[in-house]
Amino acid sequence: FGVLRIRGQEIDEQSLQVFSARFGPLEEAPFGRMSEADKAKIRNRYVTRLSNILVDGKPIGGLGNAEASWHSDMTYVETPPPASVLLGVEIPETGGDTCFADQQAAYAALPDDLKARVANLTIKHDAAHTSIGKLRPGFEPFDDPRDAPGAVHPVIRTHEETGEKVLYLGRREWACIPGLSLNESEALLDEIWHWATLPEFVWRQRWQPSDLIIWDNRRVLHRRDEFPQDSRRLMKRCQVLARTVSGREK
């Protein structure tokens, strides 16, 4: 399925970093795009905090308590991270579940005519918005998905390690298929996404404190349920980057 859960992992940020680094080099926090106040919050440059908890009226992490739509992490860059590691630290009593959708199974289930239609198409993946729909700092708003900045990837990707074909969709919002009109692009994306997120391809993670989840970004989509703002949720994440062989991406 592309997702591994390990329960009972009461580890600190340094241990999370060391464990995650076994899977490959880790992404560092983007200090160049951060304010001095945000830099001061970071205890470990390889560990990102996702939280709605406020200290002195300011959040200690990103993404708040809103629903996060289906996506794969950082597909808006040329070489997205192949894996992510997420540790549950504080878990709300209700809400905040994370769901995963198997895109290898989704591709296999596509009707043959749809497979043929998308076989040679690409998707431009929006870099300007977060998975909760907010505009990222430094980006100007726009109305047309075709104006979105971001990398272009094939709709159908061959997994580098398994050789299996998978749907590689990124995030539905603000995506477009180059070469099609906006109406054609929207209609085709809606059709593909219908198959990508069918219930039979989805597994739900109901978090417990100290749960550790590792997932294959190349194979699965994920999303997060909304949870009450007056509850507390703290997650810690490492992004595993692609290994290089002779200076080239593997």
C-alpha cells in the first residue's frame, strides 16, 4: 500500500531526525523565506512542526486545524521528496485523522479508454497554495490555474523502485493539464480524481500519541480531517529527499 505505521515511538526531535535519515537525505527548513521570528521557533532544522497550538498568541507550527485536501507532498518542485515521516505527539479526541489513497491501485482500476487518454499527458502542480488552500508567502494571487507557478509531471508515473505505474496527481486545486483548454482540463482532472480517491483505495489512520507513519509519496495521496480549534494537535515531520547516484537523482 505504501504506508507503514509503527506505534509507541516516544522519541525526541533528534531521534526522529536520525531515524528518518536512514531512508535518505532530509529536507532542511527554508530559512531564506522565513522571518527572524519564525527562525527562532525552530529547534531542529530537519523537523517541521504541524500544529494549531498557540504560545503567546502565535502558532508553534503550520497548517492549523483546517481540513487538508488530498495531495502528495511538494509535487510542485522538480524532484519531490519520495517519502515522508510523521510522528504524532499530541492528538485531539476528535478529528485530525489522516487518510491515504493508493495510486497504484487507482491506476490499475482506470478504464482502458481513460488510461489511453491520459497516457502521454502531464499536470502542472501549483506551488503557490498550501494543502489547506492558503496562498504561500511571496506568491501573488491569480484566478486561472494555467497561471499557477510550479513543476510539470506526467499524469502516469512509473515508480522508480517497483516499476509499477501509478497516478501522480499532486493536488486537485489549481492544477491544470498543459495543452488543453481550461474547461477540458478541469473536466478531465475531475474524472481522474474520481478514480484516485474511491473508498476502496483509501486507508484511514486514527492517530494515537507516539504513532509514527512513513509513507511513499510516489505511490499514495494523503489528506487530513479538520479538528476542533480548541483542541491540541502537534505533529512532527521529516521530508526524505531523493538519494543521488553519481550526482544524479536515483
